[in-house]
Amino acid sequence: EELTWVMREGCCGINFESIREPMVSNRLSFVIENLVGTGRVNCCKDNLFVRPLLDNFCSIYRSNQRKLKRSLVYKVDANRGVSCSVGLNRIQMGLESEELAVKDVILLTNDDGYDSILLLKLKERLTEVGYDVVTVAPAKDQSACGQKLNMNKELELIQHTKDMFSLDGSPSDCVIAALEKNNGIFTRNSYRARLVVSGINRGPNLGSDVFYSGTFAAARQAGYYGIPAIATSFASYEKLDSEMIQSTIDAVIQVIEFAWNVLPSSLPNLLRTELALRDHHHEPYESRNGNESTGIQDEANGPLDLLRAAFSHGDLLLNLNVPRDWNGKFSVSTLGTLVYRDVLQVKDTASDGRSSVRIGGGKLITMHHPKTDVTAIEDNFASVSTLNSWPETHPLQVAADIMKHSLHSCEKNNGLPLWLVSKSRDIES
């Protein structure tokens, strides 16, 4: 018999680790009889054509196991390509150069501009740990622009390097320019977004800040395209030093790692090609035995699974804020209460009725409640909030009975959300 060997092409090579049984995915494959998917091969050893290929794959796997856990899945196409006889075994390769070039990447954007030091340093670290990252960010500072779109305007797009673009528009404009199926940057350059990371913002995005934040808006815009997203912020306006940058990026990387690993092998509604209600949209949530769930056990199709499903569909996003003096732990948080007052300055009105108005500064009034992002930052925890991508009463909003389980944390993983760090499994679409 032939065993289907689905290869996963990572940033450095091929991942055998997750192969457990014949399976079909979506781009490239090799069909080989009696292949053991553990980095060792027990067939085709003496064939001059096959052996160097397999030896190279095994060598890459052994030296890059950590990186190859995050990898793009390709598909069996046994009806195309080259066949060669290997005794009783047969290898068929279906290679389509255009499709082979498509790879899963992180889309990185922000509202501070493409040359922000926090964005550049984050991209550098993500690349170092093995992610492919493409930046599409505003050409200049767009802070507090919210979900602004520049409708029917010509916006200048500049490609600075192979994977760095700037757009003379808002953060949401950047996400649209990157992800649109027709003529989008990713389509034209054979990229496929698996996760969108917005930030790291210079300054907090806590409580009602999310209504104004271009950083948060970019993450939400990604959700509209069916792509999981994380909004990230350094919750201080103090002058940055290397230690602050390092600490903030450490926190962000931890959340990205868990988010990446909890996702299924392929996003179930990439670019939101389907509009349909899923299990995570319905309430009240009922467990498999028909009773309302009150526990937090990680049962199949239980509340934690449904939260992961919602995240993979882009219906939930994460909002992360890291304090100046981060204590190394996270706090699962709701949004806090912030009110800005005395923010308007007006210069004297001129004789022609004109005057100059400026909005900014003023007083910040907070209401202290336990387990909010505001309180977490004051206590030097990094706040992690699981939030709906959709507005109140929207049919795609995640059901409240399911959302309440997003507030459970895992102390073994420094207080991160339980749904994010508990055992993941592929999420059905």
C-alpha cells in the first residue's frame, strides 16, 4: 500500500513530527510506501534519486525541530509530477512552482508608523525565532485614528524591502491593502496570513482606549477577514530603553507563540469567504450531555474548544498591554474604566470667527475594579483581554455563555488565558 506523506514546509525545511496517519492537506505532497514520519525513513534507501532528497529532509528536521513546529501544510497531488520506480515502492511528486511559493506568514502592522522602533525590534525577534514576517504599516504616525478608512483616495504604497511595505493610510487601510484577495499585497507576493500582530504600540490601549486605537482597529480589521489577530501595546509613554524594549517583546513573543500553536493547520474561514453561524455564535452554550456547562474542563467541543474556534475564525482577538516594570506574569483581564476630561484647548476667536482648537492631554479618571486591564497594569502584570471582533448584537459576536470562559487563567503558564494555553486540537470549520 502507499502511505500518504504530507509534508509541512517550515521556514527551514520539512516537518515530519506531526505525521501520524495518512492525511490530505492542500498544496504539495510526496506519496511513499512504508515511510515512517518521525524524521527516519525505512524505504527508498538505495535509490540514487530519492536518497539524497530524504537524507536532506531528515537532516533539516533534526536540526530545526523547534522552528518546524510552526509550518505550512501542503497537499497531496499524486496525479501530477514525476514518477520513478524504487523496487516495489513508488514515489510521485506533485510540484507546482507557483503554489509551492505560497507560505504562511505573520502580518505585522501598527499605528505608529513602519519605522517605529518597537515594530522593527519585534519583527527582528520574530524572525530570529523562526517566523516569516511581512510588515505593512502606515507611512506616518496614525495614533488614535480608530477604524478610519481613506475611502476612494489614492494612497502611496512603497515597498522598502522584500517583506516591508508602507502605506500612506490608516492601520485599517494597511490591513485591507495587505489581505484583499484581488490585488492585495499578499496575493501579489504569494503570501498567506496565518496571524496578524498589530503593534507594539507606544502607549497603553486600555479600557475605552480600544475605541480610539488604530492598533486595536488593525487587529479587528484582520478579524473581519477571518484571520486571528493580537493587538499589542507598551503601556507607558516613558522614554524607551533597551531593557524596556526587551521585556515588552518577551511578553509579546510568549503570547504570539501560544496563539500560533493553538491554531488549526489551516484557517477555517480565511478571508471570510463564508458567512455562516458556527457553534461559538450560539447561546446558551450546552455541553455534550445537553446540560448547561459550568465547568472549565477542556472537553471536545467544550467552551475552551469553542473559544479556540472563534479565535481561528477571526471572531475573537487578543488585546495585550505590557507595563513598564513587567513582573513576568500575565493577568486575564476585562476592559477597565477610563474617562478623559479637560482635553480641549481653544485659542481666542479671531475677528473673522476663526479659532484654533486642540484635543489632547487633560485629566485621566479611572474606576478601579478587580481583574481589569487597568488594575493589572498598575500591579505590573501584562494584561491579556479576549475580546469580540464584532460589535454588540452582531450575529457573528461570540455568545456570552462562551465568552465567560475566556476569563479563566492558567497559573502554570504565568497566568495566560486557559483557552490559549490548554491542549489545542484542530478546529473544524
